[in-house]
Amino acid sequence: MRKLRNEELYRLDVAAFKGAEKIPVVIVLDNIRSLNNIGSVFRTADAFLVKKIYLCGITAKPPHKDIRKTALGATESVNWEYREDILKLVDELKLQNIKIVAVEQAEGATMLNSFKVDGGQTYALIFGNEVMGVQQEVVTVSDVVLEIPQYGTKHSLNISVCAGVVVWDIWSKLQGLK
């Protein structure tokens, strides 16, 4: 085996990415404090052809050098929008028949490995603040709460790692439906 060179990866340019078919997933980042986490989520969204990212509350917006440092250009390829009020956004998404999915540890949560994906459904994956998680008001109005099973002593993952795990899992399940 040998490592592939960048030119062997056949990556899309920004124009081709914008025109590519996206998976039926939007990401909602609510009150994310770390600019590096925001940039990392943009890279994940780019890697798995996510439709859009919504940045809510205190979540910083591009352009910013610390977001750019980890996004590596994904803020140019991935469609994004800022919304101050996440609850208003959730209402709008529900009116578009988008299933609201809070990623949080909660009573009655569905474990990610048990979550069944419907290829005809669009999902809004909500990731919350690094310390407080997804706001209870958002959990309450969500259609589903997803939890990543964890078995160590911490029972928490960095927001960007959490987003990567959930988006990859849903992407892979959607690929299995094709």
C-alpha cells in the first residue's frame, strides 16, 4: 500500500460541489463557542455532501481566521446561513417537513446504532453548546433525540467529533438504501 497523492483523490472543486447532489441532511449548530469546532463541522459537512449548515445563537460566522483554519475552505463550498433564534428556525424547518433531530443524552433517546434512516426524509441534526448541550426547549420540540452510545468514563464527545460520527452514520445508512 501507498498513500494517495492529492491529485489522485479526485476531489470536487467548489463549483462541482455546489452542483453535486446532497444528502437530505442539514446541520444546526446552536451556541457553539469554539471557532475550531465550527470549522471542523464545516469540513465534515463538505466531506459528506450535507445540504446546509445553520449557525444559531452565539455561534460565530465565517469569515473568521479560526474557523478558516479548521474548515480548510469548506466555508466556501458548504451552503450556510445564520439564524439568531433556533426555536424560530426549528418551526420553519418543521413547516418544510424536515425531521428535527437533537443529538443529546436524554430520556427516551434513540441510540444512533438503532436509528433507522428514511431516504425520502430530510433531517435537521441539532448540535448544542460544548458545555450545556442542546437546550431543553429544543429537545422538547424535537421529533427524535439521538444519542451516541459511549462506554468510557466521560460520556461526552467533542462537538466536532460528535457531528462527524452522526453525519457519517447517517451518510452510510443512506448509501445502503441506494
